[in-house]
Amino acid sequence: MAENLEFTNLGLVVIGRNEGERLARCLTSVRDVPHRIYVDSGSTDGSVALARSSHVAVVELPVPPKFTAARARNVGLAQLLKTNPNLEFVQMVDGDCEIQAGWIEAAMTSIREESDLALVFGRCRERYPERSIYNALCDNEWNSPPGEAAVCGGNALFRVSALRDVDFYNAAMIAGEDTELSMRLRKRGWRLRSLDADMTLHDAAITRVSQWWSRTRRSGHAYGEMAFLHPDARDPNWPRTVNRIVLWGGVMPLALLISIFLALIADPRWWIVSVLALLPWPIRMAQLAQRHLRQGMSLRVARATGISLMAGKIPQLLGLTAYHWNRIRRRESQLIEHKGPKTI
């Protein structure tokens, strides 16, 4: 790190669950940060021993309550502040990410310049986009343009006073806790900024359609909860997103199935309705692919983006439905994971 900057008021929280060698790379990338802590959510792959051998303070979350990334971040920051009460800033990083060289310096310089900045974040790049189309889709998903931002992801450098102002993360959320936190920060008058700098190298490790399905189902759960907690949200417009999930993931497939059923048992003319119900899908996929092509994306990734955004409405609907079903029954939602243990 640059010698002309003072980092004694900076802390760092790493969270993880069964990240294996990804965690090893993460901890190596942050070894120069003076105040570090790793919060583990029930790993079975040796992550805790690895962190301790790397001379990082470790907190192992007990259960109950349930494991969530939000709870892990809150606990990690609370422990940091307990031992270093004068910390002004904290870098949050997931255990499957590596902090890039120069990021801390750039982030600290930016956030110190404007007192109403709650957080800054930079470009997250996928480590292995060539290994699967799902990884390539993630690489595009992380690509946030620089400037004022409406939301941020799990990796960002925060002003501690801003986190205190909104009572930290919502520890009960199993997904979407970072974007929900962003909304509460903005409602309190704080600003968020995306910097034109590389922040992290991420290892999504998604190589199977089942992993994509689980991750997409989790996003539907998150959209449902965020729209319920913030029905007035317009930037991003989560209620509208939920309506689109219901339309494309529920109403349209149901109309298709009903028309096919009627064509088979009642009147063959219903096949016309079936075609009309099916036709909007490839049209919308092509429109989305064309939009991403104009943005400079390769044909392969643009085409996959169009398909995944539309096909993903079905698992998103399942996640959305699960959230509201659990909410009505006053039951806690359980973690939706797409990664398994990876030994070190």
C-alpha cells in the first residue's frame, strides 16, 4: 500500500462458507490491511484453520440463528469495533473474491473527499469467464458503470458512521441484503459511488445448470423480499421487477399450458393460442440479446444473456413464491446455496 496514506482507521471483514482455495486467495490479497477478521458460517472444508494460519482473527457463527451473509458482516464489524472502536471505514469482501492491487488506496482517497458518501465500490471481474457460460454471464453482471449508483453488491468500502445510521445490514435476509442496505442508505440521504477502478476478482464457480437455477431462484427470493420491505422503491423499481417475474414466470407459462391442454382435449384451434402464448418468449430473448450486442458484448454471451434473463423468470418465481409463503406462515427462509464444499 502507498506509504503516504494512513490506514489505521480502516478495518476489513471477510465472510465465507466452504470457499476452499478461493478463501486462501482472498486472505492473501488483504494481508496488508491492519485490522482484519474472518467470519465463518459453518464451513466443513478447513476454512477456519486456514484463516487462523494466515494470522487473521476468526469468528465462527453459532446456530441458531440461521446463517446469512448479512449476519456474518454485522458480527464481523461488531467484533472489529469492539477491539478498534475508532475505525472509520470498513472494507467488506466475500471469501470467493480477491481485492485487487491499488483498490484500497483508490477507495480511501475517494470516500475521504466527500463526507456524504456512504460507500464506494469498483469493478468486479470474473476469474474464469471462459470456463462456463454461467461464469461469463456473471462477469457481465458485475460490470457496473462508474458514477453515482443506486445499489452496490456485497463487496464495498463503507463509512462506518453510515452503517450505524441505518442500523447495519438486515441480518434476517438470506439474499439481497446488500441492495436492500443500499436503499436504506439512500433514503437517509447518503450517496453511493461506483469508481472506475478494479476492486475484486471473483470466482463464481458456476459450471452446471443446477447451480444457475439455484442462484436464480435465490434472486427471486431477494426481489420478493426487497419489494415487500420497500414498496415505494423506484430506483431500482423492485415492485415492477416482481410484477415481471409473475407475468413471465407464472402467467405466461400457465396460459401456454392451458391452451395446450385445451387443444389436446377440446378443440385443435387452441393450438393457435398456444403459438401466440409461446411466441413472445423468443421475441423477448432476441430483443435482450440485441440490446447487449449493441453494448459491445460478444454474440455468444449476448445470446445466453437473453435466454437466461427470460428462462430465469421461472426459478425466480419459485424463489419469490417461497419468500411470501414463508412470510405468511411466519417461518424463516433457509439459505439457497449454489456452491458445495471445496477442500483446501
